[in-house]
Amino acid sequence: MTEKMYTYVIIGAGLAGVSAAKGIRDVDDKGSILLIGNEKEMPYDRPPLSKKLWFGKKTVEEIFLHDRAFYDSNKVELSLGVAAIDLNVSKKIVKTDKSGNISYSKLLLATGGTPRVLDIPGGTLPEICYYRTLDDYKSIRGLASEGKKAVIIGGGFIGSEIAAALNVNKVDVTMIFPEDYLVQRIFPADLGNAIQKHYAGRGINILNRDLPVSFEKKAGKILTRTKNGNELESDIVIAGIGIVPAVDLAKKAGLRTDNGIVVDEYLKTSDKDIYSAGDNTSFISAATGDRTRVEHWDNSIAQGTAAGKNMAGERVKYDTIPYFFSDLFEFGYEAAGDINSQHETVADWKKEYDTGVVYYLKDDAVRGIMLCNVWEKIDEARELIRGGKKIKPEQLKGAIAF
Ligand SMILES: Cc1cc2nc3c(=O)[nH]c(=O)nc-3n(C[C@H](O)[C@H](O)[C@H](O)COP(=O)(O)OP(=O)(O)OC[C@H]3O[C@@H](n4cnc5c(N)ncnc54)[C@H](O)[C@@H]3O)c2cc1C
């Protein structure tokens, strides 16, 4: 079978894939680029799906990463609604489901991740929304009118954000999650409990230390049963319980994988012509020196850009300390480094649990920093983390002025 040939093939038309196409064009304005994505829409930004789209701050048209003219003028061929289904690394060929075989000189895997699914009775009912895509937003938006009931499974980023979004849209929200308090993985207990109290004050019903055990369709509604014996009927069920990195193609092709596709400091996989970037990628963290994988917007842009440049012949080391951001009602924050509630934390509040800086320490050094309603300080935070110098907790008050 004849195959189409491209200098650069990118699998995954998300943030990392699109950033890589730009990165390639920064270095090489001639080589042909094919961007393959299995979603139908033009590549879009995911954070607004649980924030700005719900607060009337963005329209769907405004979340696309670029318009068609951008891809045309940069000679980036888009192949949307098409999945890569096999990879032959010795022949350098990608097999797709609808566009035949494609050969490459350099390949990027920017396949992101897929939502983790609850392994309980009813967990795969089509009514249970594992929230990640623009299609998910559109389907929930259609259901989320005033007075409707929603059950949200998961108290992490996605669960907490979508709960706030629906509450603002006058939907009656119940959250179910096994942890003691909201976003427990990163918030110190006092902060997490304060935010949880705020959620309850807004009318959100919080069932912490609980788990769903089954879903059932009942007279046009969904019945959720929980471990603690709660039974909730709702119009909407959304689960945000994490993602599984999309590594199957890489694994089947014999590339090294662990909790993601393993790359070196240049984002190169165990095959010299294949790179990986974004949520699916296992890399060495500049913040900790440990191998890690993160699921953040900034990381996908920075890794995608660096991988694209390297595919086109540059030698850019990926040593960014990525940051992430979230908005939970009025509590907005940006955070960089190793934000882990198991670490020692030191909080420097101007207004308690609202405006301030939380430092995360391990081995007497600052490993992560959360800036709560404090803006434009992320580079200072990165510098403090990157330095890695020994510091005493009492020296941290005012370390970042705000
Ligand atoms: C609702 C929501 C809110 C978020 N909010 C924030 C936030 O506030 N702050 C923050 O830092 N991060 C946030 N994130 C995370 C951030 O959006 C992700 O880290 C980022 O989108 C990852 O980009 P990516 O390109 O690596 O992966 P993805 O966005 O997952 O893109 C990968 C693409 O590849 C496609 N694909 C996979 N396999 C194949 C294949 N075999 N063939 C073809 N195509 C394939 C996928 O369908 C997908 O379109 C949020 C995520 C969600 C879902």
C-alpha cells in the first residue's frame, strides 16, 4: 500500500500537538507537517470547559487555539476526526483508521489522556459524563438549566471547578469524593477545609469520605448509590476522577513507557525519531529532579514547543518548571513546582484563605509555591524553587512580596 509522506507527523491535535507545530515552524519553514487528531473540532483549549464558558466569559468560538487561516498560512495540514491506530517504528509508518498509512521523518506523540472510568455497576452508562471534551461541555450545557440536579464524582480540580460552574448556573449540586476535604492532594488541610466550607455556604451538598457504588437509570433520571448509604436522583452525573495517559500506541510499538511515554531532557523517546509531549509524557522535573508526568496547560505548551523545535533540528533542553492554575469561585490561584499537601507548608496570608502565598517545603528547600489571588509572581516562584537552597520556614514570610 502506498503511503503519504511528511517530514513531521504529530499525533494528537491538542495543546501540545499544536504548540509543537508552531515550534517546528519557528525552526523549519519548509518541511511538511501533518497534525492528526481524533476529535472532530478544530483544536481547542480545555481549561475554559470548566470555567470561562460557564461564567459567560468566553464563547465556544473563542476557545479554539487558532483559526483555519493559522494552519493554512503555516502550512500545517490538519487531519481531524482521524485516529492513529498503529505505529511501525522500523518502517516509520503510522497507520490511521480513515486516512491510510502515513510515513514520517520525525514523529511526535501528543496523545494526552483519557478519563479514568468508574469500575462499578452503571459506570459505563452513556449518561455518566467523564468530563474532558468540548462535546462533553455541549452535552452538559444542554442539561444544566436552573433547578436541575447534578451529582459530581471527584473532589479534585475538575470536580471542584465544574461544581462551582454548575452552582453559578443555579443547578442543585452534590459532590461525592473519598477524601477528607476538597482538592486534598494539594491544599493543606486548613485551606482545603475553608474552601469546602465556602462551597457548602454556596449551597453545594458535600458528601466527603464517601464513594459511589452504583448508577442506575430510573424514570429519566440517574440514581447514584453510595458506600455510606446515600441515594441521590439527578439529571446529570459528571465524574472527574483523573485521566489515564494515552500510551497504548507507544507501548505496542515497543517504546519505553512507565506512567507515561518516557523521554529524555530533549523530549526524545527511546526511538531517536520519535518525541513525546504533554499529558502523556514522563519526563525529569526541573523542580524535583524526579521523573514525573503532569497534566497541566502550561506544561503542554512548553513541552510541545520544545519538542517541535527539537524535531526540526534544535537542541532545546526541557527544564521549565510548569505552573498550573484553577478558579474555585472567587478563589483563583497559580501554582508551580511540587505542590503536595504531604509536604510541610508555610502560609503567608494577607487575607486568610483568600489572598496569600503558600510555600511547600521538603528537605529544608522550597519545592512548590501556590499563589492565591496573587498574580504575576509565577516567575519569582519558579526562581525560588529552582534555586533549591536550604531555607528555614520562618524566613519565608515575605519571600515573595505581594
Ligand atoms: C475541563 C478541564 C479543565 C482544565 N483546566 C485546567 C486548568 O485550569 N489549568 C491547567 O493547568 N490545566 C487544566 N486542564 C488540563 C489541560 O487542559 C491539559 O493539561 C492539556 O489540555 C493537555 O494537553 P495535551 O495536548 O497534552 O493533551 P490533550 O488535550 O488530551 O490532547 C490530546 C489529543 O490527542 C487526541 N488523540 C489521542 N490519541 C490519539 C490517536 N491515537 N490518534 C489521534 N488523536 C489522538 C485526543 O483525542 C486529544 O484531542 C484542564 C483540563 C480539562 C479537561
